[in-house]
Amino acid sequence: MRYLPLNEGDRTAMLARIGVSSIDDLFADIPAETRLDDLIEGLPKHATEMSVERDFTALSRQSLSAGQAAFYCGGGAYRHHVPASVDHLIQRSEFLTAYTPYQPEIAQGTLQTLFEFQTQVAQLTGMGVANASMYDGSTACAEAVRMAARITRRNKCILAPGLHPHYGQTVHTSATGNSIEVTALPPAMGQDAQMLDVLDDDTACIVVQNPNVFGELVDLQPLADAAHAKGALLIAVTTEIVSLGLVKSPGEMGADIVAAEGQSIGNGLNFGGPYVGLLACRDDRKFIRQAPGRFAGETVDASGRRGYVLTLSTREQHIRREKATSNICTNSGLCTLAFTIHLSLLGELGLRKLAALNHARACALADRLGAIDGIEILNTGFFNEFTLRLPGNAAQIVETMAQNGVLGGIPASRIFGAGRFDDLLIVAITETNTDEDDTAFEAALRGAL
């Protein structure tokens, strides 16, 4: 293809056609404080490839990765063991190179894996149906809010005090362009019932995370009952999907829609992605028709043999743009396959044992750290993540611990912003941690204090 550069007259004509005066106007929705006015100071304008490789390698050596240290970070992304068989299977060419299943007659394998994935997610969440995945947990949450607004024909959404702020920010971004009013209660532990004070007849949904961002377990049933009494829906969010091997499912507690992050099963931390968003809902025609993405279904062909098809695909690639429920363009196919393979290897009993092991390790570590003078465990109940109040600045303490080879958790100020919860540390522990790691954690924390 020839490269045909545009001249200034071409650019001016294009800008006039779309109704803006300058290229900068195209970035008006990006906050001014996050935009760069010039090149990043200190970076050269030109460098050789080898020079760039050397510089980035030197930068990478300053980082302490999850595999190099005793690791206790969570906050929505968790380090679990992924069996080698998972990576081996997803790299088979028939899975690795498969594209989106537009033609069911040549995509039976892909459609079947999506169908199995949907079945697993529905069973895990206690819901009637699940779609063929979303991008990640936060975008699934935003899509769930838009879905609730369409179902109820209302435009008000209430976010719980314990919702991960990154999920809340994603909801805000999506709601801005969809005329949805978002009421986000100030972050706090154990204050989810405050949502009922602002719940009214205009509310489309309330969004509650369980376990919440502080690791606290939440009883969804009273919230679901209150929401339903007002004609609103309850959206349950889960960032640690392994918890559903031990904690009562959202469906059992009255949730109408579940949005979750499935990364913990079959998918590593992967430098932050790609991950696998989960979305499930009640087995209700009204709900299914408004669900984003697509659904793979099981049927039979003309000879009576079992086959798989896209039963429903309510996205703009398949139907008129104005009728689409979302613009999500694909499912995280390879990530869903990894999820399905890992969960199949575990089975129900294996998942329950894995969840119990995570919880037991968290209880043991909490008891150990709670015995240190000046440290307070804030949770009344948790799965594998809990919050400590430290006698000092948590971010500074974590930095000191990292210098001693321990990644000791996430300072709450990192996700809520400096000046908020500066003395709180969110700690996660999984089956990948050892007794030696716990000993190193305790020693590093004592030393940092």
C-alpha cells in the first residue's frame, strides 16, 4: 500500500467536516492534567534499537516481580498456580490460531469451548446463564450497569463503599456517554448498607462487591431484598473468583447480574492482562436479550447430531448498530479456554479444596500479623485478603519491605489516592505462598516498623 501523506489543507478540510477546529479538540474528553504538553523530559528524541533494549533492560532490573519475592499483592489480580497442562493445551494450533466463530460449521471446537465456559461460570456464580466472556472484570461491571439501565428503564446507579475504585471509575466512564447517573458512596469498610439510604424509585441498580476491595465478606441478601422492593436490580461483583469455591454464590444471595474477574483460574498475572471478564444473569428472557456480547448454545443438526451455534449475539457486528447492547468486539477466547481447562482439571472438589486452602492460609497469616504490636486487623470476615492498619505510612513501609525481598501487599492509598487510608495495607495470600514466605513477611514487616 502506498503511503500518501496529508497536507495542511487536507487536515483542515477533514476537521471542518467532523465539526472541530483543531486536532486537540479530538482529545477534549481526556482530562487536561493527564495530557503531555511536550516530550517526556530526559528521554532522547532518537536512539538505536540496541540502545533502547539496554535502557529498558536496566529499567526492568529495578522491578521486583511476583516470582522473585514473597508476594502478597491482590486488589483484583491474584497470583495462583496455573498447571503446565493449561499452557500446553491452549497453545495447540487449533486453539491458538482460531478466529471468531462466524461460521459454526467450521468452528465447532471454539463454540464448544465457549459453551463449556458459560456452563462453568453459570454454575460458579449460581446464575441461570452466562455469556461468552468480556474483556475483564471492570468492563464487565460497566456493561452490567448499562444492562440494568436497559432492563429497568431507569438511569440511576449506586456504587457500594466497598467497590474497587478502578471498577467504579470504569462505570463512571461508561455511564458518561450513556446518560446514566452514578452515585458512588465514599469508600469505607462495613458500610454497604448505607446504599439503602439513597436507594429510591429511580434507581436501576446497586453494585456491591463480595469480597469487597478491603477483603471484607458482604451478605448480599438484605441488599438484594431492599433493591427488589424498589424495583431495582442487584449487581454482584467478584474480583477473586476462587472465593466462590467456599463463599455462598451471588445467585444464592439474590443477585440479578454478576460481573466478575476470572483471572485467578487458569490465567497468570501477565503484567496486567489480558484477563477474562465474566458476566452472568438470571435465566429470564428480558435479561438475556439485554446482555452484552454473545451466547454460544447447544443444538442438533439435520441428522440429529449434537452441534454448537451462536444462539444470541447482540452486538453491532451482527445486528444494526442502534440495536446493539454494547460495542464489545470479541470475547477473551484463549483466556476463557485457559479458565475452562484449569477449572476442569480442578473439578468441584478440587476448587473447594483450593478455596479452603487459600482461606486457611489467610487466617494463619492474619493471626500472625495481628500479634505484632501496633497492628490492627480491620476485617470481621474475609476469604484470602484482609486489611491491616499500620502504625505509619503503609506505602513507605511496603517500599522498605520490598528492599528486603518481600512484596507485602497494596497500600490502600495506591488505589484510593494519596491522603486516603494512608495507614491501611491490603494483604492477599494464596496457595502459592509458603510458610517460609510468611516468616519472611513477618520479619520484613517488623523490620520496617
